Amino acid sequence: MNTDLKEVCKDIRCGILTAIGHLGVGHIGGCLSIVEYLAVLYFDEMNIDPENPRMQGRDRFVCSKGHAGPAVYATLAERGYFPKEDLLTLNQGGTHLPSHCDMNLTTGIDMTAGSLGQGISCAVGAALGSKIENDGATVYAIVGDGESQEGQVWEAAMFAASKKLDNLIVATDYNKLQIDGTVEEVNGIAPLDKKWEAFGWNVINVENGNDVYQVKAAVDKAKSNRGSGKPTMIILNTKKGCGVKWIEDLGTGNHNTNVTEEQAAAAIAEIRGN
Amino acid sequence: MEMRKAYAEVMSELMTEDRHVVILDADLAKASGTRNLYESFPNQMFDCGVAEQNMASIAAGLASYGFKPYIESFTPFATRRICDQVAISIAYAKNNVKIVGTDPGISAELNGATHMSMEDIGVMRSIPGMVIFEPVDEVQLRAALPVINDYNGVVYIRLFRKERPQVFEESYKFDLFKADLLKEGKDLSIFVSGLQTAEVLEAAKNELLAEGIDAEVINIHTIKPIDRETVTASARKTGAVLTVENHNVIGGLHSAVLEALEAEKIPALAVGIQDRFGEVGKLPYLTKALGLTKENVIETAKKAVSLK
């Protein structure tokens, strides 16, 4: 396993571009924005075993913004859950890598998600299950900022704090863009930190959620909150499309967009610094 | 005994036997009859407060962790309100969650139209893989719950909360996927679920016989998957069908029976709620106002036979 997290991030980004570029279209923006969080979880923080993906007492990850499936698949492939060539089957008929995360199709996926707002509640259920079992596991999740407009996110927030689930660490991919415009234009969620604090969570603000070392420091800190009786929210200030200039520049247009194989190849070269 | 008390007794036994059986409420544990279990099972009973969609997805998360969660609410909030959570977090994700809806159809009585599910079976029936069970009496409920608990899949239990007249004998043997023949007959097949079962059986044994109609009565306790074999065999034998249900005639038992008989040319009529919302009132009033009376069953039965 590669332990150079910056290199891992490059590898994951290239995996995403390979998968979506081969298909020609995908949720590229919100995949590229969460790469650092995934790298930190799967290559540094989580107690997991790709050889034993259903290991009892393992840490779990729920990608509540289920459309970022390709980012999770690129991470899982890089970590050895399945061959990297499988990324080329993304969204092809009969694939085990569908657009949105599916726990019954993909080795290493802990929870099905796609209908926004539900994944975080499922993560809360898993965290509650871990508490009952007293197995010491940590349950991680990530929600989108647009997703945070779903009422269910806040139902989950309330319940997790009420039940003192300090084994639950959720991040927000706060890239501030959604399909129809900026998050603040469409239906503002600011001040996000104050909202989570008011719901009884520990809140960690990460100034640059695409700086892998800042993300690692935040996850370390979140883990140290076990015993506080509070779940932790890590607000990752990210850039949608991060790492590929022309995709970043599409702004709200990069949520689900066409990417040709040539564009993907050029983007991979950009990431590799060639 | 009230149905909810019997339900709570069996759940208490199931939770004692298996610590992975857990119950989640949305501030209706008292109504569901399980509030008193909280003290005995602090690690198996969780109240999510008034947040049914969160409850459904939390149950899915628990199921993914190896638990066997039951979620409880009134029928409309256990189905139509959380349809997407049931469809995606639970059913599509194959999370083994049991859904207990109480006060089906007109049994919501004084809570009125907002709390009356006329469509819950229709909503749940169209979700792939969903099993739908509606008990008739305490005996059937007690026999069914351990079987349902052992079944690895999503089951919707449509539970009348108060006392019901006893239809089944204590020796009753329950099969989740087999309908129960309550009375043999040769002139008409009556398929009935839940609330009106005792009354329909009584009508078949008395009034209809007096009218010269020897009706067969079959309890469809599991509306999905419906026992197609039993339904078809009875309908072929009698040549006429009547369905009786405490639900919209669209999407519920009547629809399920018609689907089972899709290749048959057999007249089939319905007694049920005629595509309308509910209203407040006590059961006797609502039974009349929504056309679920024994008189209507008898009249419609006669019509069905005349169509042969």
C-alpha cells in the first residue's frame, strides 16, 4: 500500500478520470472534490482489510452523496479491493460499479446510497449498531453541501447527538456548488459550522479540504473526540472538480458533464505533472 | 387481548431470544404497545422521535450491521410518508428490516383522514420484493411473528391495534406464503384480509347460505406475494370472485387478486374503499360511510354470482 498520501490522491484522481473518461460522462466535479478525504480514510485512518472486506468490527464508510461512487471505486481499486481495470466498466450494463454506491454490487461498499439524505441516517444506524456491539469501530460518512438541504440530514444530526454517537465522523463536501447554481443562490445552508454546533456536534473546519495533510489532521482530531459523547462534523472547504483546471472552471457545470477520453488523458497528464 | 398487546408480548420473547432483534419507534411506542419494553431492553429499543424517514434509514444501517430491526408507526407514516426510504435504504439495499404499521384504513377512527391509510398496501406492493402481511386475529398474529422474524427480507405488517374477534383456533398452523381456507364453498370465492374477515365468514355461514349461495371464504393474510395457486384454484372451482378489504380497491387486495387471475375469465367484484379519503368517526360509522358493511358484502356477493 502506498503511504504517500499526496501520491495516493493523484492515483485516485487518475482512476476517476479513467473511469469517467472511458464512459464519456459522469459526476466528475463532486468526485474530484472528495479525493483527499477518501485517501486519508482508506490509506491511513480506517481499520479495514481489502482481503476481508466484511471483516467484523471494521470501520465503515458511507458515501451519502452516492453520486460520488466513481471516486469511491477509484479508491477501492487503488486499495486493492478489485482490479483497476474494472473501473472501465463504470455504468456499463451488468457492471458491479454503478453510478451510485451499491452495497450489494461492489466489494468494499458498506452502504447503498443515491437518494440524498438517506446515507447519513444509515451511517447513524451503523454507528448505533457499533455502540451496541461495543466493537470499537468508527463509522465515517460524507454528505454533500447541496444534500444538506434535505431535512433528513438534520433528523440524523439530531438523533446522533441525542444518542451520543461519538464513534461517528461525518464530513461535508463544502464545495458550495450544486446543479442549479451556487448553494447560497439555490437554498443557502450557511453558517454550516454554527448549524452543526447547534445540533450538538463537535465541528472541525478544514480551510482547504483538498490539502490532504489538513484533512488528515482533521480526521485525527475527530478520532480523538471519542469519549466526548458527541459525533464530529468535519467541514471540508473544497473545490468542485479539484485537480483539473478546465473542470474546475466549469463551475456549476461540472456536476455531471461530458469528459472525452482525450480530455481525460490530458487531465491525467496535468495531474501527474507531465 | 388487544392485538398490540399480543404483538408486544411476542416481540418481548423474540428480543429475549435474540439480542439482535431491535425495535425503533417514531414517538408512537405507546400506541404500538411496546413502550413498556423500553426498560427491559435498553439496548434493543430506540425512539427516534417524530422523524420517520430517519428511523427507516437508521434501521437500514442497523440491519447492515447484523441487527434485525422493526420500525413502528401508524400505517400512513410507515408507508407513504417514508416510501423512498423504504424503497432505497431498506428494500433496494436488501436490508432486513420489518415495518410495522398500525391502525390500517378506517381503524384510525378519530384520527381521521390524515392518519387513515387507504393506499398503504398499494404503495408497498409496488416496491420490489416487499412482503405484505395483515393479521386477522391474535392467534394468527402470534403464529406469524416468529415466522416473519425468521424470514430474511423486508416485511410490512399491517396491524390492527385493538381487540379482534377470534377466527383461528389455537391449533392454527401458519405459513407466510399460503392463504388460509376458512370455509369451503362452491358458488363464489370470497378473498378477505384483516378487519372484515370474521364478519365475512359469518355472512358466508348464515346470510349467504340462506340466499342459496355456498361461498368459499379464504383469508389472504399475505397480500404480497399472493398465494396465486390457492386463489386461482378456488376461483376456477366457484367461477365467481369477491374481494373484501379495508383499503382502496385500487392497489390493494382486489388488484392483487385480479393480477393473480389475469389469465382467467372469471367475474370479480370488490368491497373496499372506493378511491376516496377517510374521515373521522368510530368504526361502525366509518364502516357504513365507506361502504364496508356486511350488507354490502352480501349484496355484492349476490351480484358476483349473478355475473357467472
